[in-house]
Amino acid sequence: MSIAENIARVRANIAAAAREAGRDPAEITLVGASKMNDAAACREAIAAGIDALGENRVQEMTAKLAEHAYDGAPLHFIGHLQRNKVNKVVGHVDLIQSVGSLELLDEIERVAAARDLVQDILLEVNIGREEAKSGFAPEEVLAGAEAAAARTHVRVQGLMTIPPADADREENLRYFQEVQALYVDMNTKLFHNELKYLSMGMSGDYEDAIRAGATMVRVGTAIFGARNYT
């Protein structure tokens, strides 16, 4: 199937999951996770009406920016971001979804201030408390949000999470529900219910994420096809 046909199928699934949860499908932002897909594939997704594109790798994103691959759609950075690469991302993307430490937050603030701009971010939650994964532990999220809110060149727009890869469906759904509860608590206590995005769910679980309250899903394989890692 073509990218356009895949997007149509994913949107139909999103709509069904949203209605099942008593939600408006229009509340859900579809991000095409375009890692390892070329500029032509990005343009095809944009032409088919993708809401945004998301990149995981700074080097790949920079190369595709030079090719104008993302013209016509918002660009999000959705992968692990090293502090020494922040300067290649701040101001070049509409949203950094993966801010998972105070140190990274400070560096984004520093670069954004130097460039006289405000960078929109999501705080990443390490909901499975995985040692090899970045992100705030659940009990650290509120303090992280308070720290971000005190800075003048970043703007928190919500939360993002990736549950453990080995979680079964029941565990996955529980993780999503836990992050949704964190999101509601943070939104109520700190942001006057003005947050926009709860980014949860990828190709294998985006429908369950929507049932649990996600307002943004990051879908790669189901849109672009299987990635070739060789």
C-alpha cells in the first residue's frame, strides 16, 4: 500500500479508537515517525495530510532539512537528544518531545535564550523506570515541570512516554493510564489545563494509547513500512 493509503488506514483506526473512548478523533495529532525514510517519503506523507513529522536522529534530520523534506508540516524531534546536539535542534523543530532530564532542559534553555526564541517541549516520562532509557521517573515529573515552567525560553506543552518494549498489552495499557494521570495532575496544578499534548503510542499500540487518553501518536512502520536496519 502507498503511504497515503497507510495514513488513511491509520486515521480510520484512530477515529474508531477515539469514538470507542467517547472522544472526538479531531483531538488526536498524527505524527509520522520518518526515521530511515528519505525526503521523498516525507513529502509523500505531507501531501497525504500528515499532521506532523517526527525524527529520532539529529544527523538524519539535519540532512533532510537541507533537502526541504519537511516543508509544509510541523517537525518534531522524538528521539533521545544528547546535550551536545541541542544546538542542531533548538529553533529547527516545532516541538522537542524527548526532554527527560534537568540537564537537557537547562541546555535547551541556554541555546534558546542565545537565539532569542521560545522552544516548545514535552517532558519525557520513563514510566517503566528502565535504566537504559532517558526520562523523568514518575515521581519526578511534577518537579521537572515546575523547573521548566520557571524558565523563560522553553514552553512545556505536555508529556511523552514509551513503555517498555517487553510489556504485554495489559501492562502497556496500565503504563499509558499512569502517564495520563500524571498529565492530568500536572496540567491541573501547574498549567491551568492549557497543556496540549499527551504523546503516547506507536505503530503497535497507538489505538490503546488513544483509549487511555493520548492526544498525539507517533506512527512509523504502519505509515512508511518496515525499516531496513541492515
